[in-house]
Amino acid sequence: MTYPHLFSPGTIGNVTIHNRIVMPPMEVGMANFDGTPSEQLTAYYEERARNGLGLLITGVARVNELHGAAHPRQLAMSHDRHIEPFSHMVERVHRYGTKVFCQLHHPGRQNFGLMIGSWLVSEMIGRLWPGYWKLFVKIGPWAKKLGDRGWTLPVVGPSAVVCTYENQRTRALMHFEIKNLVRDFIRAAKRVQRSGADGVELHAAHGYLIQQFLSPYTNRRTDEYGGSLDNRMRFLLDIIRGIRVECGPTFPIMVRVSVDEYYRCIGKPGCGIELDEGVEIARRLEQAGIDAIDVSSAGYETMNYWLEPISYEPGWRKNLAQTVKNAVTIPVLAANLIRSAEQAEEQLAQGIQDFVCLGRPYLADASWASKVSQEAEGDIRRCISCLWCFESLIANAVIAQPAECAVNPRLGREQETAIPLKNGEGRIVAIIGAGPAGLAAAEVLGLRGFKPVILEKNAEVGGQLQVANKPPKKEKITWCFNDLASAARKNGTEIRFETTATREAVQALNPYAVIVATGGVATRPPIVGADLPNVSTYTEILKGSVKVSGKHVAVIGAGLTGLETAEKLAEDGNQIVLVEMLVKIGQDALPQCVDDVVSRLAAHNPTIITSHKLVQVKPGTIVLEHVRSKQRREQPVDHVVLALGVQSNDVLAQQLRPYFPKLYTVGDARKVGRIAHAIRDGFDTAWNLQ
């Protein structure tokens, strides 16, 4: 066996797990509205169990309906009616030898006011009138706006400390409410035990309610639940003691703890839990009799130190797990941004942790464990840490749709995409473009028995991703197109490089169908002077066809692409001027990704001009106009880089359409979007080809 530590059995309490591979709790928004497991959620878990997963920890399960619901489609263990449906899911996962722990959760102040009080009513109406949920989905986006404006009940926490990430009105829990919540957690744990699951995990990490009690930053109470560490731990320890009484001494209890909140990294030194205190919390939890500790870090306000964006190096926070493991004797689980079996084995062998938690990697590839055990690591579809899973979860919550994965279009569709229709009979499908959409289509067509032939004008695969991977610390993008190309080739795809897809070249293939995946091109609006030699697009800069150094460079457009291009230019020795029409930079991008780039770009001292648009380029200067006042100003610059978005490149599709009745346009060539959209579009087009 190549990885003896990874595939050795381990124990948590009295539960034996057949390997050291854990899928940690991740909310994916696939449960039924009433908190029971849906067929969609069960199939999602079941596919991962079928492929060799050792331990599954469910996504967050609410214990309280009044102010503890965090997501319309999350699991629940708040009533006895949840036991039997959960039990059915557990039985299906158990068939494959995978153990199941249920994570019990309350969001506390990291919630939306929309969910406070109203969810209890919605859930009740929905059980009596199932058609209500169709109405709920329609009014969800409108109702969220009410919450964003503060027109809802406040969220709750140990103290009235507002989470700056969610910015919701917050009130302190009353004493009797704390006592009731302790009972809620205990009763939920008993229900988990009655369901036949193997244990519970208490969510005391990532800034949720239990962590809010533990942290001196969020817990400002002056009663027995605040102040000293003894008092701040009281809420959690009362829950643990109660579970032991109700469930007995052998029912496994695990706690997920943020042992370092990293407030110092966002300019708040001395705030919150730091590692020394986090280790002491771990020691006291062991003394309280828990069976394992799941080491994590941070919360919503410091989210990049827990749910890392693409720039972070694998294993960067493994010191947290190592320090805790040195201080306790119970098993230690940790994620540690593990991205390969080699890294997982190494961290187990070094004694850094006892179990490896693979969160986002298990969204990207349900077969991670089986591929590693079969020495087929090259077939693993790797997580690129793009955070589309989290971004899509937030966006989809109000319309009751699940999270998505940029590189795995099957996520949440495990059943309906399990068995492709194999009717290709060797017929050729011509695919024009070896970007993500074209490669994704090729893999599926090969699985279906077609003969995919890709015509690629360049000498390499990747398409626009060969631009996206060029900014600093974006190398993981390369994993995406390499994995797509590997899967396509494995399923019989022929890729013809440096081949222009003329009508004659495509006709020579006599294809059954044609899929045009020619991507997009950088937008170049008709601005006066935009044709001057000192004006280029971001693609020219990132590809290296235009090189600029030692200049004053204006980057027009401060979305994420503009920010990343600016960072690349700054690293090349240029002084940057960022120009953005909106009131702030990066306004339309995920704040985590923006913060990540801006934190590095700030070291280069860029000039930032917002609420202005470019109206003219002159030699040595640009003319900017304020979007509201219309006042104009000139800004001296040597070079101008346009980062104003992408437009579809569908010219070839229009030229070929009259000659090929089965012609389909996919990815950015059809509609400009993200990596996730391109891959899913290619997948679906190939899956549904008639």
C-alpha cells in the first residue's frame, strides 16, 4: 500500500473507522425544508461512502428552530420527527462501512435576521401546506432585502456584538435562553443516538454560537457565562455533561474548535482566541471527556484564515493541529488545506494529526479515497480553492438551490448523472476549443461512446484559463484544465493542436455534431484614444504579449480581474492607478477573494480612483469623468490597461451554423460566465446530446 497511514484503521471513542479519511461538515443546501435528509442529500453522501470514505460528518444540523436555523435547506435535529428520516440516510451510508457523525450547530450572531422567528412559522406552514415552499422560493430574494435593511428581528449571541461580515442587528441571549439552548443541544444529541448514527460533533468553530461563548471578543457577559475562561467554557461544558448523562459514557462526542481566531491578522491584535488559549480549551475539553477534537480556526470576520482562497499554500496552518496534538491524548482531526494524498500521508506520518479532513476536495471528487487506494491519483479532480462552493451557497440559499462546485458539475446531481447514455457508437463530434467547456464536453462524449475530436488553435489546452492562471498565486487554476484534459484523453478524446477550425477542416471530419467552445475576448469599448499604442487589454498583459515595467500604469476596471492584473503589473515594477466606475473596488466579486488580492496589492501603494469612468486616452494622460457630477479630470499615466470584462466570441459559431444542423455553442462563447458555468455548460450539452 502506497499510503499505509492514510489507509490504516483508527478509532474515535468506541467507533472504529476503516481509514483516516474524513469528509468534514460542509453545508451544501440539499436537505428538505423540514430539516430531513432529501434524496438529493442522501445520494450526495452515499456516493462518497460508496467510494471508500472512512468517516462522514454531516453538514450543520440545527438544534433550535426559533433563532437557530441558518439555511432553508439544512439538516435539523430539533424534533423527534427528524429521527426516522435521518436514520434512513444513516443506513444507506452504513452499507459501505462509512461511519456517520452528525454536527450540531447554532449560528448565533453569524445569521440573517430573515431567519429569526420567521423560519419557525415557515417550517410549520410548509409541513401543513407543501405548496408553500414554491411561494417561499419566489419571495426569498425580496425577503432577504428586508433583512439587509434591518427590518427583521435581531440575531442572537452571548453579547450584542455585531458580526461585521453579516452586519445584522444583534442582541444578547437572556439567561433562561442560554439554559434552553443547552437543553436543545442535549436533546438533539439524543436524537442522533436514537437514529443509529455513530456520534455527534459540536460546532464550536468558525465563529458560530459556541465559539462566540468561548471567545473574549464576542463574549462580553458579566454573569457566570462570561469573563474568565472557566465561565466562557461553561455553555459548552454544560452541553457535554448533559450529553453524557442522556447518551451514556460510550456515545462518541467530538468538538470542532477554532483554536486561533486570527483577529491580529485583520488589524485587531490581542482580540479573541489565540493559539495558547485555544490549546488550553482543547485540554479542558479532553478533561471533560470528549472523544476527539477537530482542530480548525477563525470565524466569519477572519474567514480567509479558515476557508482559504486560492493563494494559500496547502498545509499552511498545520501548526495548529500539531500544537493541539502535543497537548492532548485524544484523536485530533484537522483539514489543514490538504490537497494531495502525499500531503495527507505525510501529515499523518509526522504525527501532526490522527485523521485528515478533506472538505472541498470531496466536493470536487466523490471518488477521492477510491482513486488513491487504487493508485489512480492522476484521475482525481482537484479542488482549486476558488471558493465558488461558498459563493454559490450564499447566492443559492434564498432560492433554495444547493451549493455548486466549479470543477465538478455532478455535485448535487449524483443520481441523475450516475449513468451516461452510451449510444455514441464511435460517431465523431467535433469540438472547437480546448478550454474548460470544450474539455468538459469531450470527457462526457467519450463516456457516452462518441469519438470527440478537439480542434485547438493554440499549442496547449486551457483556453482563457491560460490567462486566468497568470496573476500572482493563481497557479492552482492550472490544475483545473490539466485535470479536465486528462479526463478527456482518458475517455478517448483526440486533441489537434495548432489547428484552425475552418469550415473545410470541420467538414473533413464528417461530424455527427459540432460543439463550439471558442470562449470570449476582452472587452475593448469605443473610447477615444483606445487604439493608441500605449493601450492594451488585461489578456495581453497576463499572456505576456505586451510587457510593461517601470511605468505609471492605469488599470481601468477594478473588479477581481483588474485587481489581479494590477498586482501582476505592480510585481513587474510599475506604479498602479486603479480606476473604477463603482463606489468601491471589487464590489461585484466575493469579498474573500477581493480581500486576498487587495491585502497584497496594498503593499505597492496603488492610487485608487472610484466613481469615475474613462472617457479618453491621450499620449501621457487619461481623461476621467465622475459618474454622478460629470466633472472631468486628467490623470498622468504612461500606459493604460483595459480590464472591463469579457464578451462572447461566437463569430465562428455563426459562420458554421448554416452548414451543421447539430451545432451547439457552450461556455463563454454562448454566455460569459465563470469557470463553473463553462464546465457545467460543456458537461450538460454533451450529456443531453441527442
